[in-house]
Amino acid sequence: MNPSMQQKAEAPHIVGYATFVKVWIALVVLTGLLVGLSVTHRPNLALLGLLIITPTKASLVLFYFMHLKYESATLKYMAAAAIAVLIIFIGLTFSDYLFR
């Protein structure tokens, strides 16, 4: 690796407080939407909201609060692979439960 690329990779990233406040507000709004959907007494709508909003909230936390947005592509692929394996195991668990 040449020295300029190494300095770029090691350079700290500065994220302003405004970014964190905006992400936090988005998380609060999305949580409010989830609570609002849960009290509608429509299970299908609540489930759809849960399947869409929850991964969105998780990705916001991963990318901004855990600083995954500023990491290398290799680390991002490793995190995506770990999440994919988790989803597969959860799917296998539910399929076992459904066919018993």
C-alpha cells in the first residue's frame, strides 16, 4: 500500500453532532411509527411495518453510531455476511416451527 493510501485509511473521520441528532430523531420517529402501527389492531399492517422499519432502524445504528459507514468495504461485507447467516438461521428456526 502506498503512503498516501495508508494515510487516507488511517485518517480519522469527523462526524458532527448535527448528524447524530438527525439520526437520533429519525430513530425516534421510526419508533413512533412502529408503536402507531402496533395499536391499529391490524396484524398484517403491523407485521409489514415491523419487517420494513426495524431493519431500517438497525441499519441507521450500524452505519452511524457504530461508524460502519466509514469502514473499509471488507468490513462491510463481513458484517453483511454475519447478518445474512443470522437471517438464514432465524428462517430455518421458523420453518422448523411451522412444519412440526
